[in-house]
Amino acid sequence: MARTSEVDQDEEQARSTLLESNSSNNGATSMQTLMNIIVSIVGTGVLGLPYAFRTAGWLAGSLGVITAALLSYYCMLLLVQCKRRAIVVLEGGGEENRIETYGDLGARAFGAKGRFLTELMIVISQLGGTIVFLLFIGENLSSVFSGRHRISPSVFILILLPLQIALSFITSLKVLAPFSALADACNVLAMAFVIKEDVKQLQSFGGSRIAFNGVWSLPFACGVAVYCFDGFALTLSLEKSMARPKKFPWVLLQAFIGVCIVYTCFGVLGYLAFGDNTMDIITLNLPNSLSSIIVKLGVSMALALTFPMSMHPIKEIMEAKLKSRKSITLRAARVIMVVAVAVLATAAPDFSVLISFIGSTLCALLSFILPALYHLKLVNNLSVWERVLDYIIFVIGIVFAACGTCAAITGHFKN
């Protein structure tokens, strides 16, 4: 039997912590899996949706979120179908070589090169997500403490650097898991507070609101939407964690319906409330009241403490490659990695620009292109319509990635 590599074992251990916390010995229930799916999808990107709706228009933004949800849901099902079909029974024994990670799927489809490409995209995407974390923290702290003279978000990112370096030496995911739960709770609190302020602003609704802002605004808004639905690295682990995996498609559908409704309402309300004044991070539109300051500080500090969790899959792969977990070289590599991410965050573009770029490139590859390609490669006896749909999704992913990258580079997304 082909053995799972050390890298995959480490990655799976890192990604399965959330699943283990809500699973019994017999597997997770449907409700537990539903909560895990929501946690794996919803993140800080949602706070950039109102600005995406401002850029594309409230109607175009809504259609973009719905389209991203439909395609993401279908492509996650493609991964599950690939996993179930791509089981190799070895000659002379009943042992099975099962697909457990996205990297395993890449290896089964295209060998070592397929695994390398899949894992590389996951690592780069995760790296982009950590930079988004730091940008969000810097922007929010800058809005709280700047006063008359604006302090650059980069200053706050560098101020928090010693804390991030210290936290990088925590290797126990059990220690880090509560901070992740705290960050999720703070995100929900921030969304609830923003919606309350949106409703207050709507009472004095003024000015026009655009429904459709031109073709070139769509790649930007869709990139943000795709980023907000990114959870493909955990799809196979979530399905595997269930006591009754056959129910996974229905549970996944429930999660996507709920999240899609929340995303659409959140984006529309934010744009309708603030119009052309909508900021790339909606919390920056909050008034300078004590409650809003507490929300901003709470979300920022929770994310600062969660930063090591988001870096953990990258650290696991790096440590597996170095094969010297207790050496000075490994400790130095951790510090260098955190410093490098912080430096990249200080040089990164605006929050909304970055999440749109990541969504249009890396997330498009992981969410649409690779699932369709692996489905065509691994699943036999596909009907004509299934093959046609796979090719359509593959082409959509390529065109979307090209248009999103072009829009980000040329700056056509700016109003």
C-alpha cells in the first residue's frame, strides 16, 4: 500500500483539531459538522463584502455571492465524489489506499507533481490569509488610535510582531484552539454590531445606490465573494469526520444556504447604509463610540491571538521538510517566517484588493479549476453532461482568474 507522506500526516493533524473538538468516537453528528463547516468558511473576508457591493453594485454583488456559493458547493461535492471513486484495492490483499486530503487527491490524479501543486497552492493561499489577518488588525487599530494624525497600519503590524514571534513557539493546537473560537465569536459580534449600525444609517437613507457598476467591477466583487467561501482545504476532512458521511452533501447545502443569505444581506445592508462612503473594511465605518472601539479592539486582539493557528499548516509542512523539530534551525525558521509575513503585510495593497486578488487567483484554482480537473481525471463513466459541466467550470475558473488578476493589476476595480 502506498504510504501517506509525513507532510500529509502533519497537515491532516493540524486541520483536524477543530473536527476532533466537536466529534465523538463514532464521528461527528450532522449538527456538529454543520457548525464546523460554517466555522471553516466564515472569516474576516465577510467584513469586506459591503465594499465589494459598493464596487460592483448591490444587484451585481448579490448575484456574485450567489454564483460563488453555487459553484463552490458543487465543486466541493466534486472533491467528495473523487475521493469516494478513487479508492485503489491492492492486489493480494483487502487493504485500501484511501484519499484523505486534498494533496492525496492531487497525487492520485497526477502523481507527485499533482500533490506538489495542490499543497503549494494551499500553502500560498494560507499565507495570503495570514497577511489578510495582519492587514485587518493594522487597519482597525489605526482607526482607533490615530486621532488627528493617522498612524499607518504598518506601524501596528510591526508593534505586534514580538507577540506573534512569541506565539509562534506554541506548537500545541489545544492551546491555540480557544483563541480560534474567540476570534469566531468576535467576528459574529462585529457583524451583529455592524448590522445594527446599518439599520440606524438606513433611517437617514440618502443618495443613490448603484445596482450594476459595469463589467470590470464584477471580477473584483466576485473575487471577494470566492475568497469568503474558501474552505476547500478542509472539505475532505469534514466529510471524513462524520458518523454518517452520506449525509455530508445535505449538511453542506444547509451551511451554504445559510451563509449565502447572511453574506448577501450583510453586503447589501452595508452598501445601502453607507453608499459611496463604504470603506474596504466595514468596521472602519463605525462611529467613534465606546462600543464600536471595543468591537474593533476585540476583533483585532482575537485575530492577533489566532494568527499562529492560521500559520500552523505552513509551519507543519516546513517542519516536516526540515525534519528537525527541536533544532535551533527550526526555531530560527519560525521567526524568519513570521517576520517575512509581517513585512509582506506592510507592503501589501488594501484589504479588499488583497482578498479579491487571492480569491481571483489561488482560491479560483483550488475552488474551481482543480476540482473539475481531478473529477475528469479520476471519475470513470461520467455522463456527457457531467463532462460538459466539468469543462465549463474549468473554463470559468481560468477566465475568472485571468480577469480578476487583470482587474487587480490595472486598478479597474477602483471607483
